[in-house]
Amino acid sequence: MVDASVKGHRERLRQRFFTTGLQGFHDYEVLELLLTYSIPRSDVKPIAKCLMNQFGTLAGVFDATHIELKQIHGMGAKGAHFLNLIRQVEVRYLASSLPAKDVFNVPNKVKSHLRFLLQGRGMECFGAIFTDQQHRQLATEILFEGTVDRAAVYPRNLIKRALILDAKGMILFHNHPGGTAQASSADIQLTQVLHAACEPLDIKVLDHFLVAGTEVLSFREQGWFTE
């Protein structure tokens, strides 16, 4: 049985959202609202505040693993699964806006897509957005995963995947789990090697993005990309 005061608070919170959206909501109230749909018979305000205290920001909460979320008192498996689901839906939403569009015309969507795809991963990952001749997305794939500070990248495997997809272009991407927003000399050298290897096959390396924390940096924009 839900306490009447808790039930009333839930309804008022939902009504605020129905009336004004999230305008005026504190971040913990956003979490509180979401948790009312996954934790049915508890006062979820303390849980929401505990999540913010533990992970610092909404991004930190949604980047947290299922195990980390379950450790918050009152969350349980269902609440943790629900917040993980919200994150995965956002990744799918952003990915769905890319096909049939020139990726150069939607750079912010590309950056958001990659940030949600890679942010919060504890290991370094490397992948590519494969495109057709008109720079329209064919696929986004993480191809290599490694340790906290490096991922072994095999150019042959990357090029093989591009050929299978009949891709004409690639936007490379990788993350720095430690949050260092600076390409290393190895990152830049790898980009040059891949560019040189792809060129005879009529596959163009369009850019390379680095995801570091909440930042997504373009090698071209930062002057790290040299052809």
C-alpha cells in the first residue's frame, strides 16, 4: 500500500511535467520523476538525492553501471535496469537521426551520438562511423576494446569491415576513459596510417573524434588531422 502523502507527491510531480515539461525541475527531481515509473511503492526522493550525491551529475547517474546503481539503497534491480534503459534509448534515438544525412551537415548530432555511445565506458574503445559516397551513415561500430589507457587497433580489420559495407568514407572515433581531452602522438600517427592505407582503396578518412568525459573533440577542428 502506497502512503497517501507519497502518492500525492508523485501525482503532483507528474502533473508539473505534464504542464511545463522539465522547466523548473532540479536534477534530482528529474530522477525522482523517472523512478516513480519503476519503483512503485516507495518515497523515491531520498533515492534520487542519493544518486546525485553519489554520481554528481545526471550524466554521471546515466553513465553508471547496473551494479553501481544497485548499490544505492532502495534502487533495486528494477530501478537500475530502468535508468540503464533510458541511457540506451537515448543512444538509439541519436543514432536513428543520422542515416540518410550528410554527417558533415549534422556535426552536433554526430558528437552527441558518440558521447552517449562512449561516455562512461571504463575501457578505451576504437571504432568508426562508416559512410557512403555522399557521407551518409551506413553504420556506427565499436571495433576494438582494450584497457583503461589503450586499445589495440588493427588497420586490416578496420579496412576489411569498410569493404564489407562498401563504405566510401569513415569517421574514426575513440575515447579516453581518464578524461584527457588531448590526442596523443600515437593517436595522431594512427590516424595518418589509416588515412594512407585507405586512400588507394578509394575510402576517405573524413575525421577522427576523441570522446573525453563530456567533451567530443574533432581532430580536424583541433588541427590534429594532417593528410
